[in-house]
Amino acid sequence: MFYAMSDIHGHLDALEDALKRIPDLEATLTGDPETNRLIFLGDYVDQGSHSREVLQRIFDLQTTYPDNVVVIKGNHDEWFIEFLTTRDLLATTTYIPETLLSFLDGADREAVKTELSSRDPETALQVIRDQIHADYAQLVRWLKNLPTYWKTPTQVFVHAGIDEDAQEYWEQGTSEDIMLNKFPATTGPFLIDIIAGHIGTYALAGDQNFHDIYFDGSSHYFIDGTVEVSGRIPVLTYDPTTGRYGSI
């Protein structure tokens, strides 16, 4: 069985709950990868207070089970990478400070929180960046090198979407920016199934209280359940032997 989830956004408890809902997690992680996969579709950081812990948990899963765990990059993850690599620190702080603070402990966190609210936040940002590079170099390298999509013969798993106008040439025709940031969502028939996060399913359903898997009735499955509102990460299921989708 394939299991896919997206847009965890620093909510470690919701991630752990989603993993516990998988009835055969051990088999998924250790079985034949042709029929057993755990797939993450990006946006692991921001909004929640445990971004580092979420990244570490997913990194550990993929490192331990590299054949069965697929991890894809999201736009918030790319923004975090930009913060870690750009010269202009203030220009890249478009995300929640809790993401950065989750990489610090105790006294360091309190000191940096004070500096972030001061008149010279750039000093605090430089301290955070230097410490993340020093303490989490392996995690940073892993995050930077994540792919932007993963495909099977009948599906593409991607954070935001693909250029569907390119039809059978979608791999060549879709830029990384579209895969990470596509908006608005496309619905309707396509050559293969497209499984994406990025856009809260409540918006697609037109219902503020809807936070489950959204299927457009044709070729698209959207799985961002807006965890910061719902407190829950929906998990898409797919049985490669029957071709059937579901949710848990």
C-alpha cells in the first residue's frame, strides 16, 4: 500500500498521529517498494513550533528506509533553504520565526527571541543561520537536495502541481517554480493521476470545515488538510494492485 501526506508545517504531534493511523506501517517501510511506499509531499516547516523535529523525524525515516520512503520538497522548505543560503537575511524572512527558533534550545532560544524583536534583527538571524549550519549540516544538505516530484507509470506526486498544458511532455515542460508554487489548482482529466498538497482542500471543496482528501472526480487528488486549523493531517491511501484510492 502507498500512503501519502503533505503540509505538516511543524506540527509534530499531528505527524505522529498520522503515522499511527497507518495500520501496516512496518510493512510499508520494509516491504517490496513496488507496492509499499510512504510518501511526503513537502512543506515540513513553518506555522507549527516543531519544524526541526518534523524535519528530523522524516529524515530519520528516509535514512533508515531509503527504498520505501519518498520525500519531496515544498515551497516553504525552499524558502527555508533560501534563508540559509542567501546574503540578504531580511529579504528571506517570509516565514514564521518559530521555524528558526525550533533549531535552538534553552537560553539560546530566549536570547535570540529578544534580539528578533529588537531594532537589529539581522544580528539574531545571522546567529540562527550560523548555528543551524554548524549543528544540522547533514539535515540541511538533505533538505536542499530533495526532489520536486516522484512518479509512477500512472501517477505523479508533487507539492503544488505540474504544467498540464504540456501534456505528455509535462516533465520537460514543468518548471521547479510551478511544482513548488502552482496556484490556482488545476482540475479535470489528465494523462495520469496528480497527487498534490499546497492548497487547503477546504478551498477546493468550497467548505471552510472540510479538511480531508479532495478528489475532483477525474485525475486530481489534493491532500493538504490545513493542519494549523484542523489539527489533523489526512493520509491518502493507494493500493497499487487494485488502483484504488482512499483515506485514513
